[in-house]
Amino acid sequence: MTPDWLLASADALAALVPDGASVAIGTDNSGAPMELARALVRRGTRDLHVVCVPIAGLPVDLLIGAGAVATLETSAITFGEYGTPHRFQAAVARGSLRLFDATCPAIYAALEAGRKDIPFIPLRGLIGSDLLKHRPDWKVQDNPFAAARDPIVLLPAIRPDFALIHADYADRNGHVFIGRRRDAALMAQAARHGALVTVEEVREDVDLMADETTAAAALPAIYARAVAIAERGAWPLGLDERYGIDEAHMAHYGELARSDDGFVRYLDTHVAPRRQAAE
């Protein structure tokens, strides 16, 4: 009998994400949810608020290009040595994104506040940054415990609706092995409705919580809203020891994503059915 937490596909997970939802997505080397991103594009999802933890790359560029993203909160969108995120750049140039620029420590701190269910959190390192001019939601206030003037920035908590994660495997009880990727735990625990997780496999013979070693590397099932099997679900990005980055495909994406027409051809070939690229 299939457990309630195990859904049939990434497309079934994507159906849980309504238009206008906020989602957290991690870095390209930290369980990138590529198949789930493709499923959101296939579904025609719109008006997402994407929080990058703390930066992101290919899955977010794909979602932006497909017109799924209205608001982006990030420290950077980057492909690293694999080139330029052309769809992100095009959206910024067109003014079609509401962009909240941040720093890595600010993203982590605000998610930590969300995880602890507190309304805000202080952070000192932003003082003197020009980011404060562009983030009216960040408030500067004097430290109430200091004897002399001591300004500090108050960040509102980040509580996305969902965290989107790809992982190695889930056990028979729905606990998810995330290894050293603590960002995944932070996102899932801060999310109002937990994580939507694709995995390479479900291991019926494993209980991650039965052993201290594996329990420390697991996301408890209470934080995983639903799980679906998606083999090679991070492709063309890599996943730990399972498979590496498909460098040829990254180059292929980078070439097609340079233009609107090329990106539509990419969607037709690799995401299908065809969805209109962002105008």
C-alpha cells in the first residue's frame, strides 16, 4: 500500500503549489530540484515568490524564463563556471521581476527567524551597505541593550510556503536523507507547509531515525509535506556521489537561453509540453 506522503510524480508535487505561492530553493550544488522546477513549468505555474537560499542558479533561471516568477529574493543568481543566467538577466532588463536584493547572511538569518517562529531577527553586518536604501522592509534601530548608540538592522522573518528539495533517498517512513546539506533542513523547517521533496529512490529497508549516525543526516518526515521519486531529479545538475553535472547540457542550455526563441525551443525539447516563455 502506498503511504499518503508518497506521491506518484514530481508533477503531483507541483500540483500542490498554487499560483502566487512563495518557495525556497537552494544552490545548484545542494540538492537542486530540477525535475520539480520542470514540473512547475509544465503546470503553467505563475506569480511565484522565490527565495534563494542563499543563491540559486539553473532551476530559478528556468522558472523565470518560463514566466513562473513574479518576485525574487536572492543574494545572487549564478551558474558559476557554466556561464550566464540569461533568462534572469533578460527579466531584470525588462523590469518583469520584483527583485529583493539581499546578502547570504541576511537570507540565512531571516530563515532562522522563520524557523524559530519569531517575527524578526537582528543582523549587524548590513550597516553601511547601500542595500539598506533598496530594502525598506529592513529596519535600522538602536540596540536597546547598549549604553551608547549602537545601530543594528532588523530583518523580517522569511517563512516561505514551501521548500523545494531534491535528495538522495527517503526511508520507509518518509524521513529524507539530506547528508551535510543543512540548508535543506533550514528551508524545510522555516516553510509554512514544509518541503516538497523529490528523491532518487525510497528505501523500504531503511529507518533513518533508528541510528544516530543517519538520524543526524536526515530531514524528519514531519517537515516533508510530500515526497515523489524522480530518478536523476537534479539533472543536468549533479547530486553528491550519484552523478555529476552534465556539462554538455549546461552549455546547450546556456546557448539556447540567450534568446527568447531559443528558450522556447529548449522548453519544447526538454520540459514539454510547450509553455510560452516570459514576454
